[in-house]
Amino acid sequence: MAKDRSTSQDFTGPLRRLLLAVMILVLGGIFLIWRIDSPRVERFRAAVTDSIVPNFDWAMAPVNGTVQLIRNAQSYRALAEQNEELRRELRRMRAWKEAAVQLRQENARLLDLNNVRLDPRLTHVTGVVLADSGSPFRQSVLINVGAKDGVVDGWATMDGIGVVGRVSGVAANTSRVILLTDASSRIPGVVQPSGQRVIIAGDNTAAPPVDFLENRDLVRPGDQVFSSGDGGVFPAGLLIGTVAEDPGGRLRIRLAADYERLEFLRVLRHYGIEDVPDTAQVIAPSAPLAGLEPRDE
Amino acid sequence: MNDASSSRLWAMRGGFVLLVMVILFFHLLPQQMVPRAWAGPEWVTLFAFAWAVRRPELVPVLLLGGLLLLADLLLGRPPGLWALLALLAAERLKARAQTLRDSTLAAEVLEVSLLIVGVSAAYQLVLVVMLVDDVSLSLSASQALTSVLAYPLVVLITHGVMRVRKSAPGDLETAP
């Protein structure tokens, strides 16, 4: 019997070793190719995800719902105090709403006075969150709009209130959104009211730190941070969050978007900021330009 | 190897594929959008190890490599690297399955723990050497730790619920 087994192992051994060698070469090769030409492999990854994850959709909705239900049931215990707190908050919000309505009317009046034409291309498409990154090392979500809906790499996504992240990886039916909390996320922002330019650099924590701040004295906890539009990939003026100071004295950003429940994401269509091709004609005074004109022609 | 045992073999392999799919499904469920300070165990790898120790023939190289690569792709890891290291570790376990069959659970847990720590360390080392900015030492250390702690549970599920058990001496004649 023992002899039998050893001969059968001799028979399967070389084949197994060959298969293992092939597998090592394939896997190692994929990793090396990814390291050298990452966009191509990432496109492949997006295609694989696109073909697999939407198939899970029918099961994900009920399972997700059940898990949410259990989580909510745990929070029902705290319902009474929550209710009280919400009432208080509501009273405060009423005051704000009054202010907002007045501001909106004023804004409409001013826009009318200025005859402002809002950019008609700044529209959005809303997607449902299909899946999260599935790994604690990465912070991203998969949404169910993709190249078929005209989504382009680099577009900004928001929930109702604040910026959530940036589209990175578009497949036919799905696209991946890198959240602001991901370690690879870098978004240029501007702190108001001081106007300081910063980079919001995710580091895998719930509140991303502020980077490249020029003058710290001008920024106070509680200041609001908006996207600045520097670099041209991200539209300017979207609310990102408020500045807060962590116990170590480092400035971080409390994100405005509600990361606890990301269900629907709004992808903002953004076709880049148009370049002004000839700066001299815009900036320089007209007199010397007029003098140069004959030589130019 | 008759027809019945061969179809049973493929059914069990199909069971492993299904198991990996279920694990990936629960990983991808959109529940965790806020970053955590620690990482849970690497379930796919743990089950691969547990099955490789018990029934090496149920997790052949190509199947296991393909599934690990799929997990890499879906979970956003650098594709291929974790799969390669975990596959090598599983193959080592398969080669030692004969010895481990006769030893105690404690010996197996120790062996697997060493492999998990080794794979995690090698993974981080390669990422550092290749200058991939995906390195989070505390996260991967906590992942290795929780994986080691979770392995006995995985063995329990594999042995008790899925009935994938080490073949007893009597089974060898019928084993495919």
C-alpha cells in the first residue's frame, strides 16, 4: 500500500510541480506588470469587478438591509435621548432655515442683477453604492454608474452635503470612488475665511489631516474647507468639511459628508477649466501691445 | 478512482469556490465606510490553509491560485503578490499534510501561525522594496494577529460544519 502511494505521488509529483511553477510565474508576472504599468492592470481589475460584483446585487440588498436592521435595533435603546436631542437640533435648524431662505432670495436677486449664466454643463448623475473596498487597507466604494453613463476618471462625487471622493477606475457599468479618507487620496482645498490653500491628504483615519498649510496662525478649528479647483481635475467650491484639532495638535478635517451611511453618491460632471490660450492679451496693458502688433504680423 | 468519488471530489472543490465567493461577498457588503484602526482576519487565506492541511486534493494549485488572485483583484490589493505568497504557504502545508495528519491540533495551529506571520512579513517587505505606498504596519500587524487568533475557529468550522476532515488511515484506500 505504502509503495503504491509513493509511486502515485511520483506520477503526480512532476505535474503538480509544473502547475505550481506556472502559477508562481503567472502571479508574480501579474504583480510585476502591475508595478510597471499600473493603469492597464487597474483597468483589468475594474473590468473583473464590473463583471462580478453586479451579480451579487440581488443578494446584497436583502443581506445589507438585515444587517442594518440589526444595527438599528441596537440603537433603539438610545431612542428616547436621541429623540430629545433631535428636537433640540430641529429648533436650532428652524432658525437656520429662516436664514437660508432669506439668503436664497437675496442670492437669486443678486444673480439676476448680475445677469449670471450658470454653467449648464455642471450637472450630476447619481449612483447607488454597490460595495465597499472589502479591505481595511483601502477606503473606496463601488457605484453603479460607469462609462455607459458618461462617467470619467477624476470626477468629484458628493453625498447631499459634502465631497465624498474622486472617481478612480471606470468600467462599463460600475466605477470606483476613492474616498477622501484613503491613504492615496490628495485633494487641493481652500480654508475659508482665511483663504489658505491646503492639501487634504487621506491617511486611513476618519478625519484626514491638513497638509501643506502655509500659515497655521490664520486657520482656526471650525473654519470651513472647500475644494479649491487647483490642478483643474476637481471643480472648485465644493464643501469638504470643517477644520478640527486633534489631541496631538495636528489640524484635521471633520468631513461634511456622512461616511456612516453612504448610499447614494452624486457624481459631478466636470469637463475641466478652460484655458485662456494667450495670457498677454488679457493681462498686459493695451498700449505696449498695440505697439508690438505690427512686428507680430 | 471511480466515477462516484471523482464527482464527489469536484463537488467538494465547487464547495470551496462557493465558500470563497461567500467570504468575498461579505467583505464587499457596503457596511464599512469609516476607516478602522485594526484589520480583521484574512478569511480566504485561513480557509485555504485549513483545507490544504486536511484535504490537499480539494484545493489544487490552479484553483487556489485563481481564487486568491480573484480576491486580490476584488479587495483592492496589489494583484498577485498576496496570492503568490499565500499559495506558496498553502503548498508547503500540503507537502507537510502527511506529517500534520498524525500530529495534534496545537502543532497545526503553531505551524499555520508561523506561516501567516511569515506571509504577512514577506508581503510588507516586498511592498516596501518595490516602493508601493500601500504600507500600513499597524493594520497588517493587526491583520496577522487576528488571523492567528481566528484560525482555530476556522478549523472548527471546516471540521465541524463543512465536514472536511483529515483522512483517517482507513480512508486512504477509497480516497481519490
